[in-house]
Amino acid sequence: MDTPQVTPPTPRQALIARGEQWVLVVLALALVAGIAYQAITYLRVGAEPLEVRPPAGGPSYRINVNTSDWVTLSMVPGVGETLARRIVEVRDTRPEKRFRSLEDLKEVRGIADKTLAKLRPYLFLSDATGDEEPVQLLDGAPLREPPPRP
């Protein structure tokens, strides 16, 4: 009996050359690093919210509660969009369409004695004639030049 001849295994040919494999590994690692960076920046891991603080020397402006829109009112520290919209809504539902005193702001949901005390330095009242500027700088300079009168 003849013994079958054993043929040595032929070396397998790699589908991708060794150098190309390293290039793919580097590209894959760069892709994973980019995805991780995007995920971290998207989720803001470790970021703290920005706190807006009023100027150290006190307010440099005051807002006219009777003529300001909600966007202007939201410039006051402690007044966000929701509270500013509530202030305008309450003001516009009043029969005279204005507040008579800053104490009237307590009618607005979210404003009590403590909140009003914090807001008071930033607010002032005037007639709701529309002639008043909604923002008054405290150094006395007008916020913008009034239009020339014909």
C-alpha cells in the first residue's frame, strides 16, 4: 500500500497586505476618536452653566416696565423669557395698560416681595404713552439719539 503523499499546505494569501492593514487600523482609531470627541462635546460632559451676574457697581441701566416688550424685560438679571412674557401679559390685561407702581408687579405669577426687591434697582415706571425709551442708562446719556423733528 502506498502511502498517500502529503502535500505541504500552501501559504494563504492575505486579502489585504500588511501595510494596508495598518492604514485601516489608524483610520479606524481616528474615526473612533472623532466620534468620542463629538459625543463628549454634544453631551457637554463636565461643563458648568454660565451664570450671568449683574455688574459689581450696581445696575448701569433701568428698564421701563410700562413701555418695554418682553425681550427688553428679559435683560433684567433674574427675569427670563417666561417671567418677562408674564409681566407683559399682566400689564396688557390691566384696564389702563400700565402698572401704577412697582408693587403692582406682585400680581405677576412668580414675583413676590423677595423677587421684587432684587428687580427693583433695574426697573422704573412711566406713562404708557410710547414716548419713553424702554431702556434708560443711569449715566444720563440717552440709549440712542432721538429722531430729528420736522
